Amino acid sequence: MVCGSGGTGKTTVAAALGVIAATRLGARVLVLTVDPARRLATALGLVALGNTEVQVDPAALAAADAVAGGPPRKHGELWVAMLDTKSGWDELVRRHAPDATVRDQVLANPLYKNVTGRFVHSHDYIAIERLHELHASGRFDLLVVDTPPSRNALDLLDAPGRMKEFFGSRLLRWLTVPYRSRLFTMASKPFYQVADRILGSRFLQDIAEFFVLFQTMEKGFVRRAEEVEQLLVDPRTSFVVVSTLEAAPAYEAAHLARELEHRGMHLGAVVLNRVLPSAFRQPAAAKAARRLRVVADDADFVAGVARSAGAPDDVVSAVLIEVSDRFQDVAVVASREAERRGELERIGALTLAAPNLPREITDLEALAQLGVDLATEATAGPA
């Protein structure tokens, strides 16, 4: 389960973990993204993703591994999918409906699509259901789940409990009692008539009828919710928190790590993304930056660099001055990153750093290289 703030590279890290598991461990891996952003498809060279799993081209996967320095080997399989909330709800109804009649009535109900689409955390619950389904199928050695941004990730983890609470809620009883009690129906008829004039013909009655049908599936929903809760605390389920070392994401990562521990869930690793090189904090680097400012005024030195760079002398001089003047700002940022990394390392989980790359990761080769970088650091242990 890959969690973290938005914009920290969760989707990229999830995909890289899937690539490295498929290539270096020979595993049959599925990367499931529940993040609405569709960058995963682009990074994996796929036109589109949906609820149905799609296999990444084995030849492309092998080529990417070779580029990343992997020796010839028998690779596993890499599959990817993106959660489709509508398809997920349809499958849920088919699975939990007590009979074909109720199933067809729910799916044909005019409010079904609108109501399920507007459930608070509807997407989260379907994501957890899909995870349970894939886990129970036994078709994959490893499932890598790219969760929504961190506060929403907590919503996703709490989704099974919320579904259980919903079936015992006052709201559900209020919506369905009129259709289970003739006396209550007679007493509430004037209210429904007024509501219909305001909201439209049979609006509340249609909602109540829908939830009466929905309530017939309570046992199946609650049982699955309990099974999912057990799956999330299972020792085989591990959480990877992804963060950058900026102040807000680092704070969110620490909060999320504490919440996972509080819920009895296993924190496997903290991945720090786009980290500046530790060399930027070295005294020798600061000395070199100061020296650049001096040689920027040395005409002979500038001329030599200009010839090598194929650029005018005045441009080279301006670049040297800019690099020298801005280095101190970068060094300060690197020092603050080191402080925040130390705070996150005190959480006690394996902490890995992914370098700040000069470009976005948008292809399979770059994902494979990122996976190798993370695996290498994990093997090497703490710096």
C-alpha cells in the first residue's frame, strides 16, 4: 500500500516497485492505482487504464531492465489497472445481492448510479473491495496499491468501518422505516407529499425504495468489510509512505506513519523522493561555489570554458556568477532536508531516498532505474 501527500511521486514509486518486483524477483505483480491522475498509464507505455488488468509488454519490460543494468534473466509479469468506481459498484451488487431479482432491481433503479456515485468515500470503499477481490483470487504474487493523497488515504483505510457503520446508522433506518411500517407510512404521508412538491415527484420515496433494496445486501457488505479490515492489519500487508523533504509533505508523512501504527498496520518503508545530494552540504562544495565567483572574473578561464561549451564569454561568466550566488540557497535547502530526514528516520522504519532527477519519469526504462536505485539503497542499509 503506497501512501503519501499529493505531488510527492506516489504513483511513480508504486510503478517502480512493481517493475523491480517483476524484473528482479520474477514475481507476477499487479499495480492498482486508485489515484484519479492517469500518469501511470503514460509511464508504463499504455494508452489507457481501466478496471480490467492489462499486462505490460514483456519484451518492453525486459528491455527496460536491461537498460537499468539487469543481467539476462527470466522475468515475472507486470500487470496494471486503474479503479473504475462505476464498474466496481456494479460488481459489488452482483456479488452481494441475495438473488437475481434484487440484483436486477438495484442495477435498474434510476437512483442507483447517482446515489452510489455520491456516497461520501464511495471511491475509497470500492478500492478496498477491489483489493480484497484481487487478493482472494490468488492470481498475483504481489499487489502494489497506489492510494489517494494521505488524508484521503486514511479515509480509504477507514472505509470498511464506515460501511459497517452505515448499515447501523440512523439515516438508513430513517430512510427505510416508512416502507417497513404501515402506521409510520400513514403518519408521514403529508411530509412526503410536501417533499415531493419541493424536490420532485416521488423523490424521497424512490430513495427509500432504493435503500430498502440496498439493505438486503447488508450481510455481504458487512462480512467483506470485516475481512478487509483483517487484510489491512495482516503481517503480509505492508505500507510504504512516500514523501518529499519539503515541510508540509514531511509533516504529513510523519502523521500518516503514526496513524498506521495506531491502527496496528505494518509500516514497511518511508521513501523520500526528489532528495538533493548530500554533497551539497559538504564544506568542499561551498568552497567550490565561492571559487566559481572568483574565476568568473578571470578572462582566460572564462574563455576556455566558453570554447568548450560553445557559448559566448559573457554568457559563461554570467552563468558562473549565478551558480555561485545561488549555491548557498541550495545548500540551505539541503541542510533542512537532512534535518527532516533525521526526524522521519526516528520513526524507526526503513528509510530510502530517491534522487532529484532532472526530468519527469515518463517511460518504463526510467521506472526500472528508479526501482534499482531504491533496491540498491535498501540492500546497502542506512547511509
